[in-house]
Amino acid sequence: MAAAEALPGPFDQLIAGDDEDEDRAALLTLIEDLQAQGDAVAELASALGYDISIEI
């Protein structure tokens, strides 16, 4: 949550910004971290016998 709250707005400008921009890089890192967290939740669910999709 802290990483998301630390992103400067407006959010649409971060999405459309240059890949070299420090704030856009922070956004991309956040996205990758959230995807990894989702994968970990799906893996745990599988270990507990649940089947959830990790497809977007």
C-alpha cells in the first residue's frame, strides 16, 4: 500500500510516461510486485486444495 500511495499523481500520466522516468519505473515495479503477490496467493490456494485463476 505504501508503494502505491507514494506514487505521484495523476495516475494516467504515470501510465503514459516515458519508460526512463523514475516515477513510471516505480509504477512498473509496483505492478510486478502485485503480480508476484497474486501468484503467491494462487500458489498457496493450490497447496490448500483450491483452484483459482491467475490469468488477467
